[in-house]
Amino acid sequence: MTKPDGTYPSTCWECSTRCGSLVTLENGHVTKVGPNKDHPGSKGAFCVKGIRALPELTYSENRIRSPMRRVFPATHQILLRRIMPIIRNALKAMQGPQRAATRV
């Protein structure tokens, strides 16, 4: 269901902080992302990542729409069910401090 044109409160998706944002929709597409001064957590703070959210990239013909795997030098599409075991095995093989940050 598409919302009507307007500006709606949301959260920014550019980093893990999730600052409050205002998203402007026109014809069912995001055209602008800006700070929300009424958000209780961020209180209008908005970093350059949020300011430059570039909604036009969301609708780009060149946007990646499925999992990709690089086998040097090429990159190719791969099914999610095939890439997950590869990722899991790579995480399990990690040693040292990197291993502490993963849960497999």
C-alpha cells in the first residue's frame, strides 16, 4: 500500500544510530530525507550520511537487488541459500580478536 504524497516521520537508515528523520514522498517515491527536530532521541541532530541519503540510489537501475559474490576479478549473482554457508564457514574460520565479534 502506497502512502499519499507528504512528509512522514521515520528513522534514518544510513547508520546504526537511527536518528529521527522526515521522509518526503512524491508519487510513491522518497524524494527527500531530512532531520526531525521532534524525535525524542536525536532531537533534530542529523549527520552528513543522513543529509546525503541519496534516495535516487534506491530507484537506480544499477542498484544491486540480490546477493552477489566476488570471485576475483568478477562479481556474480548467487542465491542466498548458497552464500549463507560460505559466510558461516568464513566466520567460523576466523581466529583472534575478530572471532570474538562473531556468533555462528
